[in-house]
Amino acid sequence: MTKGYWIVRVDIADPEQYKKYVAANAQPLAKFGGRFLVRAGQFTAVEGTARSRNAVIEFPSYQAALDCWNAPEYQEAIKLRAAVSTIELVVIEGYDGPQPGG
């Protein structure tokens, strides 16, 4: 079974309100096995349009990633950030196939 991921790009208009969302999303992320691989670190936008904050969250499976997003407790957390942020969030299945050079 391949892992699932959230790829998140966000601009935040009200950091104090957004902190409430971050606190509220911790429980559903933990419940579904979410683990941050990237979380608001330094970045360079080498192509395209960037957002001010980026994250990649790994889940044990694609289904777990979808289930977390659809969970009632995560849907409640969304309400805390909806008015104070602009976001793109993609749920994507991991890849276990051949790699370059191998």
C-alpha cells in the first residue's frame, strides 16, 4: 500500500486566528497518522507562483489522507482558517515505481 500525502500551499492574512486552526488540526492529523515532512521552512520559488507557507504531510495511506480531510473534526478546523487564509490543498497518492538512474 502506498502512502498518501497532503501538499499544502497557503497565504495567511491573520496569523493569530490561523494559530487556532493549527491547534485544532493537530487531533485529526494525529488520529489518521499524519506526519509533517515539510512545514513552513525556508523555500525558493524557482518557477510559478508561490504562497507564503508550504507543507507536505505524510499519511500511512492515500485513504487515510482522504479520511483525515473528510473527518468531522478536520472540517470543523477548516472553519477557523477559512476567513483568514487562501489555500491550495492536494491529497495525492505516493509513488513506489522506478526512479531516475535505477
